[in-house]
Amino acid sequence: MGANSDFVKRDTAVVWHPCTQMKDHEWLPLIPIRRGQGVWLEDFEGKRYLDAISSWWVNLFGHANPRINAALNGQLQQLEHVILAGFSHAAVVELSERLVKLVPPGLTRCFYADNGSSAVEVALKMSFHYWRNQGRHKKTKFITLANSYHGETLGALAVGNVELYKQTYAPLLMDVITVSGPDCFLRESGESWEAHTRRMFAHMQQTLEQHHDETCAVILEPLVQCAGNMRMYHPMYLQLLREACERYGVHLIADEIAVGFGRTGTLFACEQAGITPDFMLLSKGLTGGYLPLSVVLTRDEIYQAFYDDYTTLRAFLHSHSYTGNALACRAALATLDIFREDKVIENNRVLAAHMGKSVAGLAEHPHVAEIRQHGMILAMEMVKDKHAREAYPWQQRRGLAVYQHALKRGVLLRPVGNVVYFMPPYVITQPEIDLMAQVAAEGIELATREN
Ligand SMILES: *Cc1c(COP(=O)(O)O)cnc(C)c1O
């Protein structure tokens, strides 16, 4: 018995893992990690794995980053946590000042929570409550896009649209209005991304026209629907939506929890459309992948609609125990320092271009329908029939075969469905990208060999 399997026995006796059918672990080994360094994770037996998915899209500058470690050590000597209601601390104020300067102009208020789903809940409640404070009691609905994902708590699940996560809980979820989205994988052959995106906006336009009176907000993931199989679209959609929301008096909630902090090639995805949403949600990369933290940024006008004498009961009485945790805020500040001191966005352009080149050969693969990329997110969609774009039956778990092969070769790839993707930490090198691409190509070949 090796060190890994000894440890795994202890684990599976007491731990219930997220997003996992635990029975799979009768034959699919869990991997215990004893240390991380840069893009590399090391298991209990010394085998190393390149973390090509940034440990579920959170890590930006590598594991055990010396600069973030140092900042956290400093914070630990001062203050680990303090209640944020009635109290404050340096890290949360500094972080808020810096975020407000970095996000699209007009977002001037920061409300903190401690994970992405909670930030979604905050934004939904805040939008609803804003309209209520304005006397608009009919506004109780949210509009969401097909194939969207916003987290797992009940409100976030309700506004998401990934069947696999949602269907079971349907009886518990609030009603939402779901609109066909701009997902460019579904474009007509020969149609450009921009033309498809424009054409699909007609559905949103129609829905807003019909439902704006009862709608609080539209919520969407700018540019990439990550959990929805890394489907992508053109920034034009965000521009059209921003204008339409303005016209119809409906809030726009931009969930940048996954795409924020440089993933799509700009610090925030909304920048590519030049828009300011009414609410912008950040988490995941916010702390460089160190600690759970999320923030909802909003406009002053929204903040002011809650600002009144206590007895009017207009205040936003929402909290989480760890709201604005000092260590998490300090990790976020250290992360922003790295963006400021290194030319991260600029350097990423070179890495992104290299990533694109490294898998270009797969474009002709008979079972790869498409290779798509927005900045540091690259996805390859495996299909049964390339021309009809016919999906493999989900029961065949082709993505899992890629995952297993990659692990053997020392790369952590974790396909979503049949989509193999890269979303690596920004400290990855070109040779490491080449390794990741080589292993992905082998995995895809293996997984699609049998029809
Ligand atoms: C991950 C994710 C969430 C949920 O964040 P958690 O921290 O996992 O609750 C919400 N929205 C998007 C777009 C995400 O990718």
C-alpha cells in the first residue's frame, strides 16, 4: 500500500467530496495533494501534476506564491478577522478603494460575501430590494440565459440553467425567465460570431419588451459560460444588452466570478464591450485562489435607494459571518499588487497566443468540433459527428477518459462534459503549455478512438 492509498482510505471514511458520485472512488483514485508550487501540485508519493485548470478556476499566480504568502504572514500578525457590521479594518477599505478604481467606471460600492454563490444571492436580493424601495412591487422576476451557471445555492441555482445541477431541485427553485443565449457554438455554418450574437439578441429584446414590468434584472456571464461547457460569444451581446436594460428599466448583473481577473484577456470581460453593469460579481481569482471571498460592486444610485432612517426599514439586512475577512482581503490586495507590478495582462497575450498555437493541429481532428478561445480560456469540444456537431451521449463519460489519461501523464485536466479546456495559472511557461497541449491531444485521441 502506498502513501496515497493509505491516506485515501482515511479520506473516504469521513469526507464527502463536492460534485462527486462517491461510488466512483471505488475505481477512480482520489489524489491527495501534500504540496503545491507554481503550476505544480504534488501528491503523497511525490508525483507531480500540472494544474491546467487553476484548481477550479481560482488560482492566478501559482500555488504557494511567495508574494501572497508574505502578505498573508504580515496580516496574520495583525488581525485575522473581525466582524464587519459596525467595525472595519485596513484590508477591506484598501481593497474596496482599489477595486472601485479598477472596475468599469460607475461601480463605486463594494458589498462583500464569502463565495461566488453568495455574491449571486446578494445581487439578486439587492436588485429586487432596490425596486421594492422604489415602490416597484411588481418587479419580482429575473431573466437568465440558456446554459448559464451562477452557483449552487437555491437562488443561484434557480437563475442558472445547467440541467445536470438543477433538475433534481426544480421543485425548490423560484421561477425565472430563460432566454436562448448567444452561445456561438450554435451559430449557423458560415455565420460569424458577431452576426450570430446579434441575431440571438432578438430573443432577449423580445423578452424584455414583454416582461420588463415584472423583471428586476438580467443576469449573465460575460463572454464565456464556463460551467456550461466553456461556450463563448461576442462582446456585442453585452453592448446590446446594456442599452436594452437601460431602455426597459431592468438591472444588468454581470457575473464575472469565473471570467474576471484577466481570464478573457482583459482584467474584466465587461471591458471588451465598454459597458458598466449595475452589479458586477467577483470571486474565484479575487484572492489569487487563496481564500474564499466575493464582492458585489454596484452603483451609487442603487446604494442611495437603501440609505434612509433605520425605521423606514429600507436597509439591506444581509450578512455572512466571514464577510470581508481580513486575511482574504489581504490576499486579494497582494493579488492586485501582482497585476500592478508585473505586466500580467500584456504577458498573458503572449501565453494565450502560444496556447492557441499549441493545439492548432487538433482543429482537423475528426472528433473535435471546435477549438474556441477568449484570452486565457481555451476549449476543445469533442463530438461524435463533427459535421452534424452531434454530441456523444453523456453516459459514455468521454471527458472522464481524458481526465484519467492526463493524470497518468502528470496533468490535471478536468473536462466539463465533453469539452476539454485550459484555464491555467498565469505563471505557466511556454514549455508547460506545450506539455499540457500534448497531453490533451493524446487524451482526446484516446477518448474518441471508439465510436
Ligand atoms: C463558480 C461560479 C459561481 C459560484 O461560485 P462558488 O464560489 O463556487 O459558489 C458563480 N458564477 C460563476 C460564473 C461561476 O463560475
